[in-house]
Amino acid sequence: KENSPETVNMSRIRVTQLPASITQQKLQSFFESCGVITHCSVLRVRDSNKPRMAFVGFKDSNCADQAIKKFNGTFMGSAKLLVEKAKPVEAKKKTATEKKQEDLSAMSDMDYLRSLQPEDTSESKKASTKKTETSEADPFAKMSPEELVKNTARLFVTNIPYTATTDELEEHFQHFGPIGQVVVPRTVDTKVSKGVAFVQFVNGEDAAKALKDATFSNFQGRLINVTAATPLKKRELDWDAPGTSSYKRKQLLEQQKKMAANPASWSSVFISDDTAATTLAEKLDINKEEIVGKDVQDAAVKTAIAAVALQDQAKELFSAEGYDLTVLDQKGQIRSDRIIIVKNLPPAGKSKSRNNILDDLLKLFRVHGDVSRVVSPPGSAIALLEFVDADDAKRAFTKLGFYMFNEVPLYLEWAPKGVVKQQKLSTVAQVRKTTETIHRCPS
């Protein structure tokens, strides 16, 4: 396996013939001139505590090659070092005991206890029935890791470098199959990675292959651990409008679901007749009744012309901001993890202007993280929000889906990755000027 892809791209090195006084800190200082070190460990003999060998992980395989070329055969103190590439680690085959343990894990706790206790009291029987019902309600509880991954297509990856990004993880896993989303959880305050990640594949078979082959694979100098991730819990939509009955809320929910499935309401530049009339009235500084009143002739024609004009203006604004809206109508697109499409925005009125509505929208989403850009053409029912951090975007997407905003529900959708024609860096200054970007939109 000397010329295998795993060995050629290996960014970990193994160091032997070490001096007795070697420490992890000294070893890291010795090799840090070759590049960014993501992992460093010294293995010692159990009885004598003498150094047996050491492993140093680099972010890039070129750095590992440079370290071998520079330090192999050199002296550290009086010891002549032997530096070579670390061999890929193969996953251990399951023993008979481990297979038996898996069979036992497939059995629920209550089933196991029931097999040990032939008789049961009435209280424990009730508890047993309750737990059995809970187990039956969760179809994933009795699945093996392979079966679970095939159903959820979701993996949990640990021991990744704290500097690893979602794009780097996606590049590492994408040869197994198309990836839907990669999430790297970060701390709320410092935004520092927690050293773990969730990888969502499009197909369960690809995820199962990654579970088998990517475990203990080399990623930026570290041996990552890949396990089956628990399925995401579906959040039930709750319409707790005060003063309404449960039957009325169910009717409202069904109505909103139909609206969400309507292609017109989900169109990227869809503008309703009411919004078009309101925007036109604001521009002409007249009452809306003068455009769509009972005694007005050709009201439908006027609103249709106004809607078309606003749609053209919306396309020009999105294009000027670097967004390509044509990809929104294409199917099978890989979705972004930072750009959210907000739909069904309320129209401006006498109480709130367009800029006031967008300011409120920005405040609502900024509770969950920094927003670098907000683009929403005048009169449009859609806005594109670009977050600085992917975890903040996911949190906002989870919390604000179907949120009642100014008495209308917000429809959220992840934007396709190809929607951004020109990538703009999200700097601190840009985040501070987001509100100014809103007000620069033509009105």
C-alpha cells in the first residue's frame, strides 16, 4: 500500500528513535516550521515510560512531505530520528463478542428484563407497556448503525480539527456521494468549533459507505471517528393565535400549507396584486383606492402592469447584488448553509413602510447571529438573508420557519449554492452596514 491514495495523501507522519527526554510540546516545536500542526502525540512503553513512537498530524500532505524530507535522519539531541509517513488505519473487524453485543443492543431494555423476569407486578407492567409504546413510536430505536444511516443518510464526525470548515469537510466526504449539508457546531459566544460535525448525504447508501470506509480516515492530520447520527426531530408547527379554537388553528395550518405548495407564492419574484397596488400608490403619493377602487376602470390592468414593472426591477436589483435567480427554478440543486430565502413578506402600509418592515425582519433574524447582507426589492414578497456563520443560519431557519411576522407566516427555504454569482466576503464592516444596504435599495 505504499503508493495507495491513502498513503500518498497522508498528512500524518510517524517519528521513531526518539530521545528519552522528548515531550509533546518539544516535538510540536521541533516540527512546527513545516506547517500547521493539527495533532501531536507521544506513545510510551507502559512499564519503563520510554518513548516508543510519536505521531504528528499536519493540515496538508505537502507539509508532511516537507517534514520527512527535512528531518528524516537528523538528530534531536543524541538521537537520530526516523521520520516516515504514517500508515492508514484500518477499521478493526468485529469479534464474536462484539457481534453478540450488537444482537443484544437490538433488543430493547424492557424486552431483556422481561426475559429475566417471568412474572411482573401491575405497576412495572404499566411502565413496561409505556416504554414499549415509546420504543414502537421510534422506528429507529432497534436499528443497527448501518440500517440507521441508510434511513437517515446522516453521520456524526468527531475528532476534527477546530479550524476545519464545512467546505473542507464536504470535500473530504464528497467522493462517497452527493452531500446535502455539512454542519460544524460552534459555541454561541466565541463561535469556536466544538471539534465535531454532522454530514448529511443525499442518499442513504452513500452515507453507509462513508460510515464503513471513512472511520479512522486521515483528515488534516487527524484520525476522525464516524458514527451514525440520530435522526433530526421534526418540529410540529404550532399556531397559538389567542382567541382561536384548535379547529380554527387546524384550518389555518392547512390553508398555509396549500399556500406554501402554490408555485406562484414560492416564485422568486412573485408580487401580489395588493402589494403592487400599495407600492404604486406610494410612488405616486396617492391613495390605493384611486388605483383599485370600485369606481376605477381597468384596475386589474393597472395592477398587472405595476407587478410586471416591479418584477423587472427586482431581477435587476438581485443581479446587481450578485444573485442569480434563475437557479431557483432548477431542481436537484445543492443548498447553501448560510443563505436563507424568506418568502411571503407582508406588504407595506400606512402603519409601516417598506424599510420599517425590513428593519424588523433584520432584528428578528439577528437574534440568532450576524447577518452580512439583506436584499429585498421594493414591493417584492421575498428577501435573501446571508448569514456570516452557518450554525447561526441553521438556528434561525429552525426557529423562524412559519413564524408569524406582522400577522403573516414567513416561508423559509435554503437558497441553492449557485444563487451567488459573485462571492462577497462577510467582514465586520459589512455586517455593520447591513441596515444601510437595505436603505440603498431603490424605493
